[in-house]
Amino acid sequence: MYRIPEQNLDRLFSLTAEKSKLYIPADTAAGTAQFMPWKEGLKLTDAHNTVRSAKDFFFPQTENLVGFRVEGKSIEVIDVREETEDFVVFGVRACDVRSFSILDKVFLADPVDTYYKNRREHGTILSLACNMPEETCFCGTFGIDCAAPGGDVQMWQTDGWFYLEPLTEKGNAYIDTVSSLLEECGGEAAAECRRAIDAVKKKLPLAGLTTEGFGGDKMAELFDSEKWGELAEACLGCGTCTFVCPTCQCYDIRDFNTGHGISRFRCWDSCMYSDFTKMSAGQPRLTQLERFRQRFMHKLVYFPANNDGEFGCVGCGRCLSKCPISMNIVKVMKNLTEGDQ
Amino acid sequence: MQEIMKKRASELLLDGTVSRVIGWKAGDFVYDITPAVFESAEEIEKDFVYTAFCGANLSKYLVKESKKPGKTLVFLKPCDSYSFAQLVKEHRVNRDSVYAVAVECRGKADVDKIRDCGVKGICGISEENGTLTVDTVYGDKTLPLSEVMLEKCASCKTRKHAVYDELLGEEGEEVADCDRFGKVRELESMTPEERYEFWRGELSRCIRCNACRNVCPACTCEKCVFDNDNSGIAQKAAADSFEENMFHIIRAFHVAGRCTDCGECTRVCPQKIPLHLLNRKFIKDINELYGDYQAGADPDTRPPLTDFRTTDAEPSIVYRRGEK
Amino acid sequence: MNNETLIPQIVTVADVRIDTPDVKTFRVLTPDGKKPFLHKPGQCAMLSVPGVGEAMFSITSSPTNTEYMEFSIKKCGCLTNWLHALEVGQQLTIRGPYGNGFPVDTELKGKDLLFIAGGIGLAPLRSVINYCRHYRDRYGSIDIVYGSRSKDDLVDYQEIISEWCGTEGVNVHLTIDREQEGWDGHVGFVPNYVKELNPDVSKTVLMCGPPIMIKFTLAGLKELGFKETQVYTTMELRMKCGVGKCGRCNIGNKYVCKDGPVFRFDQLDELPDEY
């Protein structure tokens, strides 16, 4: 275990940024928190979490996949991939850290998505324990401990100090690069901080939410539930939940004529959109009910069915605070299992 | 107010005047209210709420619900009633199948603004005489409602309804000291470069979730140009920053003259982009060029942008490029 | 560096055959004149015209064809309209192969096979039919029931008449929806024709066609005593990546691009009815 006083945080950022790109959660002019490249004077946000999740680092909203030069009848393929630079992300919450392992199960499964893998290999994750979780937090439901957030280095902020514990080789390497600012210490203060967080966790309003009633073996009964109609009724069919979600990873591939050639890019897509499954030949999900159901079935049933029971949600609470009509996965889970024992 | 509304909705459902009620449904934390369709007095009794967090404008749901058999009751706050009137005017909603109940409103709260005051872990909120008491995981806090109102309520133009079949509570007045164009004037006084920087900064946060479009009562196209692959400009994400701007600018143009300034776009934006400013700029320009006009205020007048008169001002003459 | 599945290779259209008023068959080769990659019968590939779009098509040529690859494509959308307008020599991009294909080397081996196709639904089956004709001794009898709206809409008509009909142990049963001048074959819809033919219930069925044909034919087969475990079909849903990651072609937890497109009906039965 290592530690650094809070007042030296800027020096830590500065030293980190000398070696590689550094991102920290900070406030935008509008007061929304988001991960930003650190520069002199940028301060850590007071907000509990960022509006956009940390998935952007590995799976950006838009990225060029490949280019084409088209001349007459002939086409030339242009590989536009570049090796990613090393980067460090400071202050990732436990929920987002877990989301990476969920994304890994999709993008690193055979055949490997090399765009994702490239970024994943170059990123070092410094996680930060949640001293003051929000009422919308329910990571505990999915077995995530916000008091021990994981990643390459896990951190606690308490009594004017940041405590750092490296967990991986990448984490050790990071500690080496900034060791001149750190002092070695025992684990008591971090352990005390964990105990304090554990006490807070019990008081969270969603502490009692369980995954009972969900999972890969519940496909037929949940799909056929009569409650989807009522749940999806007010859904606007926007993509807010999808785009703020750290585990939503569906994407679209589109071509863009740059005027100098064709750029084929990938961008986030949402199963909530009406054209998501629309083909020239037909549309299997005709109304918002089917689209809405797909999103939640994917996280609560299909994903665990394909991934040894792991759910596709990390309980970060972003959809709870951002859905324009305040419909979200917690309401869906509660409603679907209402009356069950 | 909530109890009066529940009682009236139940009566109208029970006596068969209406077949369904569009209202607001309670959530888990007081502030997370969901628009909902209620079809029985039992459902109303169980879940219907009308609180300081019922900011959602229910009028757009009528596009779908008013096509169902029987009458649909909708509760409309003053600003919502303008959206409703505009939807009727545009033949998106059949007036005869709607039973519009006007409800009084003194402004709705924005939970994000409560959070911006440093309040974390909100478990419950109660309102009494304009004061919110917030019960959190980390202790109680009190806040004046006036300081945490939704933007649309902080700049409320009127508390008087445009149209209704029945009024519950007291009808309000126009807000005399409303200065909803203040920020627009501020933007107008900037240099083009400053203004460009301002909008680039704001719009760069856009995640193209389409919440603003999908919630907008003026956005009722069956197939939006941005969803139509055949349009050639269908986009789910910006391929470059130019497109990021264009989505919002095209949308603002398309609702110009029809936007009632209901403020839903800004309310729902997950990235807090002040989208209402684009619409208000158009409203202000229209007012200045063609005389004061409020979309949705009445069922008959033709909107200035679809009503050509030989006396119409030529915008490029009125505003010389770059000066204003 | 190029082991990324989303980056396609180039192929040149070497031949375009007009099959029906709205179906053309495209023969593609790599720029140096080779078959782009190996595949199994029933697998698919992503074809694209940069700037127009990319879509999944089943590979209609047989894996036993070592010289080239063919796709029979019906004109029905933006990309397919473009493809129908192209000339020989045009280059396209291709990536694949994708999907599971029909279990020709396992479950189908030694079985009497009954192919049932409607319209463009013959395209994915043609690959299997020609594969089974090539390895004729590995399979029992082969019956092919194929129907379309009219004689002019029968895809691969020339090949059916000149090659399939002459293969030992292969019986072809053609039908068209309505009477037509110059047609002395069977007239009637595929589901009814299958019932009339009253095939032996020991056969294994491979079926592809419009959803309405599949629905009624499956019901008819069940009436005849066939079990869902004996009937295979191949599915089509919207796809973007082809490798089970972009998230749109799922039926329940199965991705058509990766776990399909070939499913047995008992497997589909376990999945939500959303296709």
C-alpha cells in the first residue's frame, strides 16, 4: 500500500501526464462530470460519477474502422488503424471497472476485436472507492464492492490522503513511475475507509435489490411476461439509457463520404431505436415494447445465458438518473418480479 | 391538488366519460416520476401522483393515445397546454377524443439542480410552501423550490392555460417579469467567434441520444430525416463535428414557428445542453420580424413562417449579416 | 496487422447471370483470380459497396467449387439495387465466412434429404444441394421441392434442369403458384405440394423460403409425422458485424450471424418468438 496527501494530487497528475496521457473525471462548463484529458489546473470533480461511462476509452462512440478509395470500378482498402498511445484513467468507479470485464467478454471473444484490444492493452485503470454512493447505486446487486473497486490500482480517499494499492502488473508499473511522490504505508487507513463505506452501503435504498428471478434459465417466462407493455408504455425510444450505460456495446457500421474517399466507421447504436433491426425484408421488433424488452432481456437473461451467469448490468445507476421518463432497469426488475417469492 | 386530481380522474373513468387517463406515476425516489396511462380508478389510487417533480409534458403521448377508442383524459400544466393546442392545430391529435384537464402549476423542480447543490443520496423529498425537505442517506437538507426549479419553470412565461375542457385549481396569470430572452440577448451581443465557441462547447457534449427530439411535442414526423436512410443524412452518431452541430440546428429550424417553448428538450438532455436557447432565438426573431407570436396560443392563426404576406419583412434586410 | 474481421478484402465481379426478373447471380474472384476464402455449405459473407452499404448474403456456390464464389441476390433494398445495376469488372468488398452452416459432415450424413425452398430461399440451399451432389455417396436419396410465383421466378432454372434432374438419386419437384402458359409442371403452393408428395418421415428436411411458406410447410410436415428435430432452416435478420458483437441479429441469446444462420426447429422452439 502507498499513499499521497491530497494537496499533492496535482503533482501526481503532472508526473503521470509526463509519462502517458492522463484522464480524470472533471466538471464541464455546464457542471456535468466527464473524463477529460488532464491539463494544469484541471480539478477532480465532486460529482459521484461521470455522465458518460468510462467505456468510451475502449469503445468510443465513433471510430473509423477502414477507409476505401474508389476509382471507377476499382476499390482500394486503406487500413486506418493506428497503435494507441499508453494512457492512464484516474478515478474510475467500481461499477465502471466491472463493465470492462463485461465488454471484454464481447470484444475479446473470438474473433477478437483488435480496435478494442489495442486500447485495452494500453490503458491503465486507477479506480477510486466510493465514499458517498448515490441513492441510484446498486452495484452490490451484481456482487460489486464499491469499497474495493479493482482495476490496475485501487484507491481510497480518506482523511486528507489518497491510498493506492496496485493489483496488476500494469498497476505495479504505474506505481513505479510515480514512486517519487508516494510513501509506503500500512493498510489500516484503507481498511477503515472500507468499513465506513460498508456501513453506508447498507443504508442505500436499493441495497435489498437482488437478481433473483433473472438469469439465463428464465428466458421464456420473462420474455412472455405481461408486464412489458406497461413498462414500455412511456418509453420515448431515445438512446439515453444505452449511451450512458457502461455495458451497452451494440454498434452500427456506416459509411461516410469524406469527399476524398469513403470512411467506414463504427458508432454506438441503440436497440431502443426503431431502425435497429429493420431490414429491407422486414422488421422483427415492430413496436417499442419489443425494443424495450430486448434491452432488458439482454442484460438480465441473454447475457448471463451466454456468460456463465454474469449479468450485463453493473448497477451504476446512470439510467436511473438520466432516463427522460424515469424508467430504468431497477423499475423493470422490481416490476417483473413483483408478487414472486 | 394531487388528491383533487385523483378524485376527478377516478370519477371520469367510472362514469365512462373517459376511457383512460394520461398522468404521472410514482417512482422509487419521489423525483423519478414516469408518465403513464391509467385505465382504472384502482390504478389511479395506487400510483397517480402530482408533485413538484411532474415536469414531464404529457401532451405528446396523445398522438398515440388519442387514436384509441373512447376519450383520453390528459392533465396539462399551463405550458403543456400550449403544446397540446399546437398538436391539435397540426392535426396530430384529434381534439374530440381528448378530455383536457388543466392543472395549476407553481413551477417544477429539477433533481439535477438539487444535486448541484451538493446533495447526495436522495431517498425522499417533500414539499411544503415552496420549501423542499430532502431526506438523504447522509442526512436531511432543506432547499427553496425557487432555487432548484427546472429551467423552463425558472423562466416561465405564463401560468395561464391556452386551452382546456376543465380546470382544477386556480388559473394563473401571465408572468409579467419573465425574461426568457435574456440569455439569447447575451448570445446576440457576442462576436460570431465567441458565439461559435459557445455553441461548439455546448454541442460537443451531445451524445446523439435523440432524447430532445423524441420528447419534443413539435417533433412528430412519422419518419425523422435523421432516421431515414434514404435521406442521405441519416445519422446515429456524428461522423465529424460539423454533423454534431447540424443535427440540433436542423431540428431547431424544423420546429421554428411551431415550438411553444415548453422546455422539454433542455429538461431531458442528459448532458445539460441548453437546447431551448436555439428555439428561443427563433422565437425572438419571429417576434421581432413578424410581430409577437406564441405557438399554440390559439387554434386559428397561421404561424408566421407558413403565412406569406407582401408586407413581410425580409430578414436579411432587418438583420445585416454578422451584425446581430 | 490485418487479422481484423471487420476489415474486408476486395473481390471483382467476374460474371453476372440474370436468373429471374429480380434475382441475379454474381460470380466473384479476388483480384488475382482466386476464390476469396473457403466456406461450409450454408455459411454467409458480408458484401459491400463502399459508400452504399454492407449486408450479409448466403454463399450460393458450393464449397466444392474451388474456382470462384457465387451469390444469388434478390433486388429489394438500397444495396441490392446498386448490385443489380453493376457491370462485370466492378469491385466489391467481402468478408467472411460467417455462421455455422448446415451440418453436412455430421447430422446429415447418411440421411435421406428433403430440400424445400421457396423463391430466393433456394439461394442458401443451392450450396448444400451441390455439395451433397458432389459427395453423392455420403447421403441417401435427395428430394428437392422448389416453388416460386411463376416459371420466370425460379432461380437457377437452367442448372436445375440440366444438372440436378440428371443426378442419380436426386428427384426434383418444381411448382409455381399459378397456371402459366408453357408450364406443364405442378401448380400450387409449396406447403400443399409437400403434403401431396407425402414424403417418408425418415427424411431430414432442409427448408428455406418466405416466413409464410415456412410456417405452413412446417405445420404440414408435422401433420405428416415429422418431428422438429428433423427440420433445419436458415434465418435472416439484420446484421452489421457478422461475428456476434454488434448485437442486433439475436433471437433470445442466440446470434443468427454466429450461432446460426442454420437452426433446427427444436432449437428455435426454445428461443423467444421474435423473428
